[in-house]
Amino acid sequence: MDFLTELPQPRTVESFPAGYDYRSRYGAFRQYACGEGGGVYLGDADGGYAVIADEGSLADLLDIADTCITVYTFASAEDRDRYCDMRYGPLRAIGECRSTRQEHKELG
């Protein structure tokens, strides 16, 4: 079976510029993985179960104003979690995430 056919498909995909405050929309979220340019977070809200891919740290470094945050919404937590494991799982193996942004240091 092909990787893309196994990967759960999001119900919606939204893109936002660097600095978008997704915390106001997904108050309860947690860090899933991190990389050099940002992190991946899981959030729950009335609109569904979300994967938040924030590449804002890289945007801050390079002074980029384009889309840096993408929110993928899924109908179930199971689909969201499978999507993350398949798409971002290797980032988790890199080691402990060390955020340079204060708002991500106190996730809970």
C-alpha cells in the first residue's frame, strides 16, 4: 500500500502568517515534535482535532512574512494521531525539544 493512501487526510487545511496566535483558538494543545525551524503541536477545539505545524522560528530568523503556520483539522483524534505518527514521527526521534519561544515553554 502507498504511503499517501495510508496517511489519514485532514478535513480542512488552513495557512497563516508567522505570528498567528493559534493558542487563542486551540487553548489546550501540546507539543508533539520539534525541528530546527519550529514545532508540531496537537490541539483540540470545537472545530475538531488539529495538527499545528509552526515554522515560525525559522521565519523569525529569516524575516519571512509568508505562510509559516499550517493547521490541519481531523474528524477524530485517532486520525490526527496516525497522521502525526506517519508524517512527523521521525522528528520525535531527534531528542528533547528545546523551544526558544517563551509561549511554548509552558504547554500544559
